[in-house]
Amino acid sequence: MAGGQGPAATPAAGAAATDPDTAGKPDATRSPDAARSPDTANSPDTAQSLDTARSPDTANSPDAARSPDTARSPDAARSPDAARSPDAANTETGPEPEMDPDAPPDPMAAPDPDAKRPVPSPHTPEAAFDALCTRTAPSLVRQAYALTGRRGLAEESVERAFQLAWQRWPEVAMDRDPASWVRAAAHEYALSPWHRFRRSHRTPGTPPAEAAQRAVLTVLLSLPPARRRTLLLYDGVGLDLPETAAETEATTPTAAYRLLHARRAVAEAVPDVDGRPELLHRHLDALGRTERLRRPRPERVRLGSERRARLWTRAAIAFTALIIGATALTVRTAPTRYEPPQAPGRAISGVPPRMGPGPLSYEDEALRQKLRAEPHHGPARLLPELR
């Protein structure tokens, strides 16, 4: 079949190649007469070009999709060379313009299915806060337990500190050390003197199971709050003396004085740590590790902080409305002019005081009996009725 059609196609191809008027002219292949020629229409190359134009690979070609003139031209669709040549579409439309990477996207352009969707950035305030809470919450709960000796108060102190940090997150995020900001808030809440008035704090907390931790916690709770916090920051957390003084809001000599007295008290109760700061650090770091201390969850902390902020906002609005109402009522009921107060009465010499009728004398009683026994004769309306 192929051998029989081969010689018939050879003269037409040779004639096209040897024609001086057609050679070298790109428009010769797009001529409608050449496309309508019976020799060209019946040639196997023309059939092959039509199959190529109908093939899915040619239809899905990016160059064919980008050239609207090539797809709409009937001459180009019938030409075998135009169908086979990818540069034939660009001959008439010109070179494709280069895309500027800095140009804004065209809103009318069709969406590119191969384009990658933008991945949301993990660097959000919620992600940063959750990372800070997950990283520092366990150690802060143990520190609050060492300061208070109560599991519930330690967990509450850390949760309240992180709620305050989320309310002031722009300030905390720009801080030099956000962990120290949250630690200071948790320590201050844990050592608040108002906790002594709570009913649950009237009884001491459950001591640790180990004897060494119980002895260290007992001597810590016997220290004043300032010395207790200074010892924990310096020997437990590992801060230097100026940082400890700055966090406890004291001068450096005052922090050193508190540290020396706290170490002396601990050495008297636990003789093994006398002169061995590394052993004291180990004891302070071990406090609370064996206890079942619950660390706050970041999602719960954020929700609780937002709920508390809404509650305080509503309370402030209600209190403001109450003050405005009281002020309006006062303005409404207040006198509009000055009314001088009445002077108190005073006794005047020579004038007897006003007094009510006293008991009747003997003469008055006799006169009354006489008047009742002898009524006066006169008009009836003037006569008294005797009952």
C-alpha cells in the first residue's frame, strides 16, 4: 500500500521543490490554490498532516494553544507544513513577548492549573504564642510549685501569666526575652499576698513524696517571698545577679543580701548543699518533676484570655453606664437655686415657753361641773348635747 503511493507523491514534491517562483517563499505553503489542488489533497503527506492536526498531542501543544491566529486560520489548518512546523504559527504573529516577573497578574487571564497554590505562612501570632507556651510552660509550672508548694496554685499562676501575655502579645513579642516576661508574671501572681484569704489556702498543700525534695520545699516555704524568689532565680533558673535583681525589682546589693541569707537557711536545713551550688541547683530543678503538674494548653489559654477580655470589657461598659445614669439622676433631682438652711430656735428671756394644757385645778373642775348641771337657755344650735 505504501509502495504504490510513493511514486505518485514524488513528482509533486519534486515540482514544488524545483519551481523557482515557489522556492524561498513562506506564503507558498499557505496558498489556498495549493491546498485545494487535487494532487495535494490526495497525497499521503496531506493525509498525514491532517492526522497530525487531529492528534491529541498536537492539540495540546503549548505553542498551538498560545497562537490564536494559527488556530483560526483555515489556510494554516490545511497546510501540512504549517501543521508540522511549530515556528509556522510565530511567522505571522511575530515572536512571543517575554513575561515580566515583576508585572502584576492579569485579572482577566484564565487560571493556570499547573500553578502552585500559596502555602499559608506558619509565622503567625498564634503559632508563635503556641510555640512559646509549649516550650516554657513545663518549667514554669515547676517553678511556681517551688514558690508556693501547691499544685493548683502553680497551674493557675502559669495559665494566668500566659493569658496576660496573649492579651499583650504585641508587647511581649517585641520583648528581648518573652520567656522572662511570662516568668515574671507567673512568679508575681504565685507570690501574691491575696491568696492567703482564699478558703482553699487555709490548709497546707500535699508535700512531695521524696524526703530530699520535701526538706528543700519546707525550707523554701519558710523563707520570705523575696528571698525565696531570688534563690530560685539564681540557683534554680541560672540567672546572674544583675538579671535576678532586675526581675525581682531590687538593687544588685539587695539581691546579693537576699541570696546569702536564703542559702544560709537552706544549708541549715539541708547540710549537704552547704558550699555546693551545683547540688542546690539539682535539688531546685528536681522540685515538681515527680508531681503530676498539668501544664496549660495553648488553645485553651488563648480562648480563656479572649473570654476574660470580653468579660472585663462588658463589665467596664456596664460600670460606665451606671455612672452615667447616676450622674443624670443627680442632675435631674438637684436643686437649681440656693436655699439657705433654717436657723435653729433659741430661748428668749421674759417669754414663757409654749406648752400644752395641763391638769385642771379644783376651781376649774367645779366650774365645769356647774356648767354641765345648769345648761344655758338659748337657741338649740348653741346648746351642747349631753351624752
